[in-house]
Amino acid sequence: MISPLKARNLHRDLGYFYIGLIISFAISGILMNHRDSFHADKYTTETRLIVAKVPQESEVTDAYAEELGKKLGVDDKFRRQKLDDGKLRISFEKNDIEIDLQTGKGEITTFIKTPIISSMMKLHKNTSNWWIYYGDIFGLSLITIALTGVFMIPAGKFTFKKRGWKLALAGIIIPLLVLLFV
């Protein structure tokens, strides 16, 4: 078993080393939880109403969507297109287009990335190989921080054995209940 002093030192040093990443991931994780309500990583600078002739759904391709964007004056890097609920949604790096397939009416939204917040969210979503491995090390370090926290208080009424296990159990049960019932 690890001594309380060694647990405290390891806990402290890993906490110091990862404090920036812990805070960044916590903030961006909270913002990502609410991305259906608002997009914290970007803000709208302009919205233009448009009318466009849209073909049948079966004829909509990436090439068509990219070309339509150019015809509508979007000079931007194409990302993807999606047909959803009777609407054509085209995503560019700095613009989004949404068009009702029945009426042809829609809008072009131009946006700018939010400084700092968009960078934190990019870290959270990054999938490059080296970052994945760094993230794995970070995850293992968080596990170590959690486990060394258990052994930091050697005696008294606030030890893991007397009180901490109840809080830990509650912290495990709540996410399990959410997974089972939500």
C-alpha cells in the first residue's frame, strides 16, 4: 500500500502538472454538453436570407452542395452537407447554409471562432495520434489523482475507510443510474 506522504506528493504533483488541462477540459466539456442549445466556440457575425432552387434529395451530393455554396457567394472551405427533416444543411469553415427543400427559402450564417473557448474545445475534440496518446496519459493521471486522494488522509473521521467510501459509492452510482435510465 502507498504511504499517505507518497500519495499526497504524487497527487499534488500530478494536480499541478495537469491543472491547465483539467480546467480546459472541464470548461470545454461543460460547453460541449450544451452544444445543442448554443455554439460557444463560434459567434454569428451575419445572417442573410436566401432563396435557392434545390433539386430532389437523391440528387444532392457533396459536389452539388459545394457548388451551391459558391453560387450563393460563400467563398469558404467546404466541410459537409446533410439532409435532415426536409432541410439541406451545408457546413463550411466559416459559414453555414440551411435551405428548406420544399420552399427553397433559407439563410446563410457567417460566424467567427470565439477566441480561447474555441481553442479549448478544439483540444477536447482533437484526434491526432500524438494527442490521443497524451490524452491516454492524462486519463491515467486522473485515475492516479483520484486513487492517491483516497490514501492522503491517514487517520481521523474523514478517511476513506470511515467516510470516503460512501461518497465514492454515490459518485459511482449516480452515473450508472443515468446510463441505465436516461
